[in-house]
Amino acid sequence: MQAFTKLVAEGVRLIITQNSNVSLPISPLANSQHVIQLAVTTTSDRYSSPNDYTFRTNASTRDEAIAQAGYIARRLKESPAPVALVTMQDEYPVTLRGHLLSELEKHGVVLALNQDYLPQETDFRTLIAKIKSAKVQYVVFLGYQTQCGLFVKQAQELKLGAKSILSNTPVNNREFFEVA
């Protein structure tokens, strides 16, 4: 918020923000001061409205859910297998989960496991053991780069053997790959 105020005072009329937790608090200021805000990896459904000054450069949570559900449905047609959904208890992943559950239902996909985790969690070994015992082949892990990287690393160490681990937009960055 301070950086936004400083930039606007210096005459900046276009800003780029990243992630919903940064973009959302700034958007009312951008709109009231007629500053164009381009948001990278901001997926919150509450961000951007018609006729405002905020724009996203990526998909919304609904669009993300449609793509993920379509991918899973196609894979299950080729090779039926149990699916797990693992969700961080944070606004963006929880919102995405809601849309994803709705989209999976449209495809007739029933989950073998639907598990939550806390944002500060770093040890996913117990969860991975549950996923293994359910013989899950497709894991949708919703959260952020650090936790997803840790999950993938621990899943590999414990030889999870899933055919696919899907995640969400913010995970596609350098930190995820360094952690994983």
C-alpha cells in the first residue's frame, strides 16, 4: 500500500501487482485514483469488475477449475483411477476448490480423498501415506509454491507413484522448482 501511494505520488498511472494477497488490497485505491492495475497470477474471484481499472493477466479460479477438471476427466477416461484433492486453508485455494468440486461433479468424478492442510504445514508424510493407501493416481494439490514444492519432494522420497500431481497458477515459478 505504501509502495502504491509512493508510485502514484511520483506520477505513475499503471502498476503491475502479483498474487491476490497483494492485488486485492490495492485494487480499491487503483480504482478510486484511476490508476490501471495489471495483476499477474491474481486469481481471486473478488478481483476486477467490469468498468474498473483492474485487469488480470491470467485465468480466474473458475477458469482454472474448468481446465483442471477437464484434464482429470480426460485422464480418467483413458485410465480410471482414484483422485485426491488436497487444499490449503487460505482464501484462494479454498475458492478454487469450490469451483473445482463443482466442475468435477459435472464430469462425474468422485474423489477418493478430500483433505485440508494449514498454511504453515511443511510435513506431508502422513497425508502422502493416506494417499498411497487409497491407491490415488491423480492428486490435485492446491496451495502455494513452498508447500507444493515440499509435497512433491516428500512424495518423491516416499515413492508416491501417482500418475499426475496437479497444482495451481502461483506454483508455476522458480521457488517451487527450488523447493521440489
